[in-house]
Amino acid sequence: MSLRGRIAAMIAIAALAMLIVGSAMSIVHAQRRVATEMAAAGTVAGNAVTRLIAELPASPRPQHELEGLVQTFNGDRHARILLVDAFGRVRMQSELASPPLRLPAVLEKLLAPAPQTRLVPLPPAAAPVVAAMLVVAPINEIAEVWTELTTSLLLLALFVVVTSGLVFTVVGRALAPLGDLVSAFHRIGRGDYAVALAPRGPPELAALTRGCNDMASRLQEMDRRNRRLSEQLLRLQDEERAGLARDLHDDVGPFLFAIDVDAGSIASRAETDTPGYDSTEIAERAEAIRRAARHARQEVRRILGRLRPGLLSGIGLKATLDHLVADCRSRHPAIDFNLDVTETDLGSETEALLFRIVREAVNNSLRHGRPTAIGIRIHEQSGVVSYRITDDGGGWPVTGVSGGYGLIGMRERVEAAGGQLEFGEIAIPPGVSIAGVLPQADMATDMSVDATEEEAVGTGMTDRTAAAPSLAVSPPVRDKNLARRTQSA
């Protein structure tokens, strides 16, 4: 049942209850009223007969007085008089007034009081009449009460009908916006966020409509940002694949070619068994193969670092950052890197998050700024780790940092871990400052992410605009089996 139907049903039930209670009270009141009226009518009739008895002995015409008494009670609504002789025959009697309507028998039984009949002896002067019988009949009083009661009930029923109609109409108009809201929620559930409802109806429903519009606009903005993020993720994946193919071709390919040439030269000399071919040349060729293999392993390890970013491999935060800074210095010798990191165990999750923050900030600085110096400072005090990464690369662009995803996503990670991350600018020399704090204890949030998210954050969906191949460094591998697999590769 609809809300409007429920309200109408409740009003109907309340009206029915009022009708039942009112009817019961009206019946009790009517019984008392009829009884009171009958008692009063009996008293009046008795007084009239008593007065006649007092006057009858002195009257010269007693029969005329008796006839006048009967005529007095003709048409009375409540009392009736009968004059009887010594043999019980009725010599004269009055007639009651006719009731205005025919009453149900059950109503007479319900409202009529006990019969009231009174026999009054008359003096000998009234002979042959010896007594006057007074009969009080409630039929007319009951008819009057029933007329008033039905009128009241009709007025009450009319009031209930009119009130129910008005309530039904007003509630229907007031709840009309709910239909629009239901349709809007269905559209939102199907992914259609272009919902704009006109606030109308009561203040509560108008506020609910405005909330629905605000929710739809927020969902639409989130959907737009998610689509943009998905597009950027796909673009970054393509760029990473292209970068990986380029690194394999440009960095690993030449060394493998050199190894193939040197190994082929040694094999050719061994097959021809040329006289005068000494072992010195063989040693030089073997050393060249070793150098090429070492460079190839380094490039493979660097590529693995890009594919598996942020893995500390148990060597600690400071050693990993040293490795990151060393790789940056080899690529950007003109930039002065200043690393100031507390040598302490901060916990694996905290260290992993700090490494991601530093790597993202350095990538952002190298990719979109022109720094001559980059400072990295991480200190721990009283269970709180403070960090700050600064550069002098020219500051943020005019559009600010809201358009990027790398540092924005990193801020969400930090806040989820109970920390803070703030973006700032340095006036002299113009540069960027990324600073904040992290709790040293194990974080509540799970730091494990899937490969796509890791690529999106680690490879630099950054805030200074264009995307480029990211800088990703993996620390030295200490596992011997893993080292052998890397060498064999």
C-alpha cells in the first residue's frame, strides 16, 4: 500500500474508532436523558391529577372537570391519562402525540427505561370514574434523541469524508516529488548520472531532492575522473611497454650482440686452428664477453626494477634510497642530490610507503622541472616519521597539482595510513616542497596493490602535466638463487 493509502486508512480507522466510542457515549447519554425526561413528565402529570382531586369535590360539574383533564393530556409527547370505573373499564383516555418517524424496535429496547404506570384514586364526586391511570411513554423522546443522534453522526461522517479527501489530496501533492526521486534513483542505478530535479514539495522533500542532485553530480564527476584515470592508465601501460621494448633493444641488445660476436670469433679461431693464435687474444675476447654480460645483467636488473617498483628486498630504506640516488646521479650528473635519512628500522610498510613517496617526488622533479639540486630528508622522532623532498626546479605550473594522479594518489595512500602529505612551493630559489608525517607503527591499511595501480602510482601519473618513462630503481638483490637466475638471464 502506498504512503498516501496508509495515511487515508489510518484516518479511516481513527474515524471508525471515534464513531464507535462516540456512539457508545451517545447511547449512555440518551438513556439518561430519556429517563430524566420520563421522570419529569410523570411528575407533571401526577401534579395535574392531584390538583384535580383537590378541586373536584367543590366543582358543580365533576364530569366536565374530568373531561377537561383528559383534553389537557391529549397530544402530550410523554404522558397519557386513562379514567377507569369500578369494573376496570376505560371511560375516557388521552392520546399521545404521534412520533415523527418510525423507530427500530431494537432502539426502543435499548433506550426505553422501565415502564412507568401510576394509578391514582379519585374522590366519590368523580363517579362512576373511580381512578385515574397515568402512563408515561418514551416513544417521542426516543424519536427526538434518535433524530439528534443521526444528525450528529451524519455531520461526523461528512467531516470524516471531507477531511479524508483533503488529507488524501494534500498528501498526494506533497508526496508527488517522491515519484521523481524514485525515477532518478533508478537512472542513477543504471549509470545515468545526468539527473537534475527541480526542488518542490515540502521543505524536507525539497532538501532530499537537492541532496539527490548533489549526489548525482558527484557521481558524474567521479565517473568522469575514473574514465580519465582508466585512459591514462592504458596510455601509461603503452608507454611502459614501449619503453621496455626500447630499453631491451637499445641497452641489452648491443651487449648480447657483442657477446655473440666475441663468442663467434673464439669459435671460429678454434675451428680453423690458425697457427700462431695465442691465448692472450682468447683471454681478451673472454673478458669482453664478461664485460658485456655484466652490463647486460645490470640493464636487466634495472628493467626488473621498473617492472617491480618499490621492493626493498630486506636491505632497508636508507640503502634503497642510496641506490635510487646513485642511479639518478648516473643519469643526471649535473644535479646535486642531498640525502639525509635516519638510519633506523621504521617498519616494512612505513619504509615501503616512504620509498614510494620519495621516488614519486624525484620522478616528478626530474620529469617536469629543471632542478639543479634535490634534497631528501627523512627523520624519526617519538614514533613519528617526518619527511621532506625539495627541489629548485621552478615550482608548480599555473594549473596546480589537481590535474595529476601520482602525487594525488600518494596523498590518498598516506592519509589512509594515518599520515599527512602536503604540497608547497619554495619562493627563493623557485621550487617545490613535498612534506608530511607518517606514524612509525604498522599501518591499518593494506599497502599491497595490484600491478595496474602500482604502475599508475610508481611510474608517474604526476601533476606537472605530460607523461614520460618513469624512473624506477630496484635495490641490489641479495638472494643468491635470484642472482643466479638474473645472471643466467
